[in-house]
Amino acid sequence: MSERDSTKLLALFFCFASFASVAGGDSEAQALLKWRDSFNDQSQATLSSWKNDTNPCRELWRGISCDESMSVINISLSNLSLQGTLSTLNFAAFPSLLSFDIRYNQFHGYIPHQIGKLSRILMLSLSDNRIRGPIPPEIWNLTALNHLDLSACNLTGQITHEIGNLRNLNFLWLGENSLSGPIPEEIGMLSNLLDLRLHSNSLLGGIPPSIGNLTKLQILFLYENYLTGPIPAEFWKLNSLVDIGFRYNKFSGPISPSIGNLTNLKYLSLSNNRFVGSIPSSIGNLINLHDFHVRNNSLSGFIPSTIGNMTKLNLLFMSDNNFSGQLPREMNNLTSCRNIQLVNNHFSGPLPQKICQSRMLVALAVNGNHFSGPIPSSLKDCSSLQRLRFDNNQMVDNITDAFGVYPNLYYIDLSGNQLYGHLSSRWGECQSLTQMIIHSNNLSGDIPPKLGEATKLGLLNLSSNHLSGQIPKELEKLIMLQELSLSHNNLSGNVPSNIRSLTQLQKLELAANNFSGSITRELGELKSLRALNLSKNKFDESIPYEFGELQALEQLDLSDNLLIGTLPSRLGMLPNLQKALFQIDQPFTTLMD
């Protein structure tokens, strides 16, 4: 063949190649346009750059990328509020497609079987749409996939054994669907997996032992399913794991001492299962752990002292178990911990005194235990505190100077202990405080007038103490107060007339004190009041007729006072009043509506 003939053939080849490329682009363009034309009007407007008689690779169509041969390799249309279906897209028109991403839209209908034509696809993301039905079996034949995201749809059916074909997968996200059945044993064939998320489905059965083959796995989310049985021994060999989410299942059995192998772990959530036994001392090997959640199980025994090795711990949630014994003093080492929850166990002894030595603690809840001893001394300067619960323990301390000023504290409950001393005026400087509960202790002295400066208070319960003096008129500033409980103290005087300022008050309990004089008429101006208890005092004269204006009132107790006169007639006409007790120079009167 002459050089001239060779040149002609070469030119002819490039001509055919160019024609094939243009034809391919045209075919892909036609498929995309047909797909877009099936969308609603707003979605079509969003893709207005997709125009007839133009090439998606040359004209910069939105969300479309091409390779050097002018073939579409990437369709990326995430988070555009598109409405349509996948059934109108001819997947066969995209033999070179590597990535298809339509997450965060409003696509509906089923995943078409034709999706299996994407033989070169590496990344497929259909998540956060209204797609329903089973996962088509053709997806399990897309063996080039390294990222499959079908989460947050409404997919049903089971994960089939053919999932084992996808051996190149790094990311498998099927969470937040309605998938059922077991996790197939073949999941263990996906040895390249880094991130496996099957959470928030209806999966049954146990974790297959083959999961031990996923030695590269870093994230495993199985939470919010119906999985059962013990964790297989093979699981604890996955020492690349960083994040384990097993909460809200029915897993049982003990936590293996082999958990200490998972030294890269940062997040461990085993809450709301049926685990039993003690926390193994090897837990102290998890020196990188940030969050440790084991609440609501049947765990027991002591907290091992090795917990003090977990100095990066940020959250410690161990509530609602059967733990007992004293907290190890090594917990003082948890200087990074911001939230400690030990509620409803059988812990005893004192709390670690340096629990907030770093002043980073935000929330501490140890209520429902048998803790004794003093308030931890480090709490006085723990200005980071936002929530504190010591209620229903056996703590003994003088709280007059035990607490400081907490600019972010919004909730405190110290009730049901043996605390004594006076209420400090510093509580009035806690400007974020919304609920303050210190009932059933041995507090004495006056209610500090400066407490009226805590103007965000919505609930104040100081009942069942030994408080004396009068209700300070400064409490009129608590205009957001909905519940005020001061019953069972030694308070005297009368209810200040400026109580009318508390227009949001729904519950007022002043029973079993030494209040005297005529009942303050301004109480009748509290239109939101639902429960009023003034019983067991020394109020005299008649019931104010203004009480007949309390249209929201459901419960009224004025018994065991020195009242005289007759009942205001309008009391019996209050539409919501369910029960009222009076004593007016005669045996108890019960008024029912």
C-alpha cells in the first residue's frame, strides 16, 4: 500500500471515529432530553441548559461531564428539587458512564432493571428520594462499583446473596429504608469495604461471622433494626473500625474483652439493647474513644478503673443499667468529657471531686442512684455547666457556697437528697436558668430576693424544705414562670400582691406553710392558672370572688385554713374545674363540676 493510500485510510478512520463520537453524543443527548421532558415544569426549568440541537459535552449542560472522546461519564444532579422518575431514562445510552448522582431530590417510582446496563459505573447514588420497591437484582451485577448509596428511600425486600459480587465496593449505604430479612453471609466477601451502613431498616437475625473478613472497615452502622444474638467473636478483630453504631436492636450477651483490640475506635454506640455482664477492663485500651454509649441495657458490676485511660472521651452515657459500686477516682482523668450520664443505676459512694477540673463539663446527670458524700468541689467554678441532675440520691452537703455562677446553666435538679444550708443569691446571676428544682432537702433561711434576677425561670420548686421568711416581692420579675412550688416549708406573711405579674403561671403550690391573713385577691388575675393549692395555712376571711375569673383552673385546694363566709357562686361555673377542696367553719367541702 502506498503512502498516499495509507494517508487516505487514516483520514477515513478519524472521520468514522469523529462521526461515532458525535453520534454517541447525540444519542446521549436524546436520552437526557427525553428524560428531562418527563419531569415537572419547575424541574425542566432547572435544567434549562439542556437544549435541543446542542451537545451535552460541548455546551456545558448542567450536571453533565464528559471524557476526551466526548462521551458522558458523569451525571451529577444532586439537591436540585427535581421531580420525575428513572423509568424514562435510557441507561443503555451511556456505556461510558462512571458516576450517576441524583441524591436529595424528589424522584419517585421504582429503580428500573435497565440500570444494570451501566457496566462501567463506579459511583451510584440515588439516596434521599421517594424511590420505592425492591433493589433490582441487576444492581448486584455492577461489579465495578466502589460507591453504592441507596439510603433514605423507601426500598423494600431483602439484601440478596448476590451482594457478594460487588467486591470493589468501598462504600455501601442502604440505611433508612424498609429492607427486611437477614444480613447475608456474603457480605463478608466485600473485603474492600470501608463504610457499611444498614441502619434504620427492619433487618433480622444476627451479625454473620463472615463480617470478620472486612478488615478495612472503618464505619459500621446497624442501628435501629431488629438484629439479635451475641456479637460474633470475629467482629472484634476489625481493628480498623472508627465508628460502631449498634443502638436500638436486640443484641444480647456480654461485651467481649476483645473490644480492647479496637484501638482506633472513636465512637461506640451499644445503647438500647440487651447486653449483660460487666464492662471489661480492656475498655481502657480505647484511648482514642470520643463517645461511649451503653445506656438502657442490663449491664452490671463496677466501672473499671481503666476508664481513666480514655482521656479523649467527650460523651459517657451509661444510664439505665444495673451498675453498682463506687465510681473509680480515675474518672478525674476524663478532663475532656463534656457530658456524663449515669442515671438510674446502683452507684454509691462519693462523686469524683475533680470531675470538672478542666471546666469543660456541660452536662452531668447522676440521678436515681445511691451517691452519698458532698457536692464535687470542682463544680463551683465549672462555668461551662448547662444541665445538672443529682436528684434522688443520698448526698449530704452544705450548699450555701457549694455552687458558683453558671452563665449557660438552664436546668438543675438537686431534689431528694440531704442537702442543707441556705440558697445563695448567686443563683440569680444564672441568667439562662429555666428550671430549678431543689425540693425534699433540708434547706433553711430565706428565699434570696436576687433569685428574681433569673428572669428565664419557668419552673421553680423549693418545696419540702425548712425555708422561712416571706415570698420576696422581687419574684414578680419572673414573668416566664409557669410553675411555682413552695409547699411544706416554714414561709410566713402573705402572697405579695405583685404576683399578678406572673401572667404565665399555671401551677402555684403554697400548701403547708405559715401564711396568714386574707387570701391575696390578685391571685384571681392569673388567667393561665390550672392548679392552686393554698391548703394547710392560716388564711382567714372569705374566698376572693375574683377566683371565679380563673377560667383555666382545674384544681383548687383551700382546705385546712381559717376561712369564713360563703363560696363565690361563680366557682361552680368554672368550665375546667375538676376538683375543689374548701373548709369554711365546717367540715371539708368538695366541689365537683
